[in-house]
Amino acid sequence: MFVLLSIIFCCFVYLISVKLLYNRFKKLWPVLLNNVSLSPCTKKDLNVLSTYDRYDFNSRNSEKDNLHTLNDNRVLIVTAHPDDECMFFAPTILKLVESNALVHLLCLSSGNYYNQGDQRKKELVDSCAVLGIPANRVTIIDNKELPDDPKADWSTALISALILTHIRAHAIHLVLTFDEGGVSGHVNHIAIHKAFRYLVSVGRIPEDCQVLCLHTISIFRKYLSVLELPISWFLPSSFYCVIGPEEYRRAKEAMLRHRSQLLWFRRLYLLFSRYMFINTFRAITVETKNVKIY
Ligand SMILES: [Zn+2]
């Protein structure tokens, strides 16, 4: 009986902590935006936002002084397939759009693995419209050298060139993409990260542009839904986004536009994936000796 009561008490405390942290996040959001958008020496100063920084919020300038929008700041999300934007990046896109950032999406394939490329391109544009990205800011690369295929090795040189052209053409300030784990482990996702590591290692990313990678978490954490929030909160990250029930409905609606992808397990994903509610990002890390270009 004592054990049962202890478990119930722990669950209750955990749920209260989720609620408190969510409310705390809403107050911290302007500061988080400042960390990614307003630093004059962004690449040098991009350090991990420590737990201390989060609690030091009240000792900084007033919230009013810190409140900036991302007006005129251009953000680029780089993905591999149609549906990556809502399965993995929806919380971030929704929060950035809400903050008046100009969000662009670069999707490096048409998702043609089952010969549904044309349909999937339309689905992607529809999904982006729901998330707040207009069609003229969505670019889908349909190149035979970049097939939607978990066995295909995407050329680092080709991806790097496409990404760099896009960053320069749209004067991008912030790029968000996959980390070395690719979130789902898909090799096309990981290929994008390798290209960014290459670009960072050779200093090709413009000085006023930051690159942050979506953190790949363990499968246990991945399917805790919003209950994962306390774990993400206490671990270091450079930038993080959390959304509430109303925004979650929009994220879900965006995923429902990908009609060709709505298999039963993806419906479960919508319910249980933490990435539908929470995104955490880290600065890209580069070990020059391991970066190969081919
Ligand atoms: Zn993908």
C-alpha cells in the first residue's frame, strides 16, 4: 500500500512539474529568441544555454527589454523528405512563425521512394501552409542524385552546394536541421548533417548565420509525449521550443495533409511522439578530421 501511494505521489509531482515548466517556458520564450537571433558574434558566442542561464532570467533586464520579435529574421529549416517538417520540426516552425520570423523550408527530395513524388510535393506545400510557411518559401529539390532511399549515399558536395546557395539567396540568419543521429536514424537525414559539418568545418557558413541541430533522443524519451518536458528542460540545449494544445492541433492537422503517409503507426506517432510537442537544438560540433567530401 505504501509503495502504491508513493508511486501515485511521484506521478502527481511529475505532472505538476510538467505544468509548472510549461508555464515557465512561455515566460522564457522571448529570451530564447534573443539567444538565437540577436547576438552580434553569433558563431563565436553560441554556447549551450545552461540550466543556470534559465534560472538567471529574473536577474537580467526586464522581460519587456528582452522582448524582441524575429521580424525580418530569416530562418531556414532543412529537411530530407516531405513530412519531416511536421513530424520533427512542427513545434519550432509554429513558434517561429508566431514570432514573425520569415521561415523558409528546403526539402532535399520529393519523397519518391514509392513513386509518389508528385503527390508528396503537393502534400508538403499543403502541410507548410497549415504550419504558416507560404508556398513561395518552400523549395523542394527533385534531383536523381538525391533519391528518397535509406540505402542511397547522398553526395556531401551536392547537398552542401544546394544548402549554401539557399542560405545566400535568402540571407538566412538561422538554420535548423538534423543532428548526427538524424532523429529517426534515416541515412538521408544524417547526410544533411554531414554536409553541414563540412560547411562549418571549412568556414563556408556566413558569419551572421547560425546552424543548430535537432537533438536525437532515446526511444524511451521519444514516446513520452509532453511528459518528456522535465527531462528536456534539465538537460543543456542551445534552443528549445514547446507548444501547447492549440498549436499541437495545427501540427497534427499539418501531418494529416500528408495523406499518402498516414499509416497506422504514424497516427500513433502523432499521439505519443515528444517531437510533436518539444524540440531541443544544439550547436553543430565538428571534428575536422572526420569530415569527408565526395
Ligand atoms: Zn525523413
